[in-house]
Amino acid sequence: MMNSLLGGRYQLGQMIGTGGMADVYIAQDQRLSREVAVKILRSDEFTVMEPLAQQISQILQSIPGAEDIKVEQTSGLPVLSVVIDRAAIARYGLNISDVQDVVAIAMGGREAGIVFEGDRRFPLIVRLPDAVRADLETLKRLPVPLPLQGGLNNQAAFLPLGEIARIEMTEGQNQVSRQNGKRLVVVQTNVRDRDIGSFVNQAKARLEAEIKLPAGYWLDWGGQFENLVKAKQRLLITVPLCFAMIFFLLFSAFKTFRHALLIFSGIPFASVS
């Protein structure tokens, strides 16, 4: 049943106590729901980033401990594309904005007035019905008004949209994610039956050896692993500070360096036990 729906990607999870899926979102990046995330960053060009993300996903799958690998879906959104023929509209004396206004009103709608119901009033929006907007052949017959030429009876003339524009359904970008102004595609994974630190070190070594990034592209690491890195950096400061304060208190109590050092030497053994 899942394979019958084109353009969709599926993920199975389990419910947790809070009533949501088993994804835990961190404050730094609400989209990163896995323990480890590899970010491919670039100022533009998704066409190169998506194949790179698939390569990284395949490498992560071959590393022991990787589970629930997920590649961010950036494409696959159906988009109605209206490509205006500039030469054709020039022959009829039309501007690009004239054609764009017709398409915008037909597809998105435009306020044409106000409807009053007692003390309430509602905007009156004019646009094509849903069934007509989904029919490309009908859209090609959408009348585009031509400029008045001062001819016989000065009657308005219309031209089918299909004669001055190409209308087709294309595959567009599903979303555009950015970090610090740079586009990115994220590959995420969970880690099972091993520590995150050793997994990341092995993954970094594999990616550096097997992935050749084009000029202007780089990798960044995130996810819950980022919290581990920040915690280690914080402990490198707080732990020595705590030991220094303990030794200072012992020295203040015994007034002798030898006794303070003798008692202080038991702290490492206490921390091991």
C-alpha cells in the first residue's frame, strides 16, 4: 500500500508517554530528531546535495550501530509551471504582468468585493473551482484579454493561455532548509548497542575517506550528539574548577598543604568507585 503512493517517504515509530512519536527534538534545531545528524551545507544548488546525502546514507548504513537512518526529503512536491513565451506575447502586445495577473486570479484568487451579513462582512474572492484548477487542458483554454486596438466596435478580444504559455506539472522543491544563511540537507541516524562518540569518530573517518565534496560544500555534525560535545566542553571547565575549590576549602580548614593534599588524594578514588 505504501509503494502505491508516489513521492512519499514513510517512517515507523512508537508512541511514548508524552503522546508523540519516539523522536526527541532539541532546542538548537527543531528538525533534528536523531542522535546523530550529518548536515551538507552549500549556498545554493540542491542538485548536488541530494546525491551526496544518498551516498552518506549508504555509508552510515554500513557502520555497525546505525539504525533509523533518515534522509531529509527536499524534492517531490508537484508544482504547476506556467512558462510564458515572451516572443508570443510580444506579437500580441501583451506584457508578462498581464499574463501573470490572469494566472494569479485563476489559481490563487483575488478579492472582488465585500459580502455583508448583518454586522459582519466577508471578502468576496473570485477564482476557478478546484476541479478546473487541476485540469491542465482547461487551464490552457483560460482566456487572456488582449489590449484594445480601437478596431470595429472597440470590442474586447481574448486569447487562450495555451497559445502564449506552456503549462505543465513539474516536480519542485518540497522545502528549503537553511542554517546561517546556507542551504542544507540533513542525514540523520540513531545509534544502538554502542556509544555515540565512537560511532561519530568512525563515521567521520569513513566520510572523509570515501566522500569527495565539491568546492564550496562542507559537512557539519549535529543532533543529540551535539549536546554530548557541548557537555564535554563544559565539563573540561567545571570539573577542574570544582577540584580547585575543594582543595582550597581543605587548605582553609587544615592550614597545611600536606594534610589538604593527603585528603584531596582520596577524591579520584572516590570518583572511580
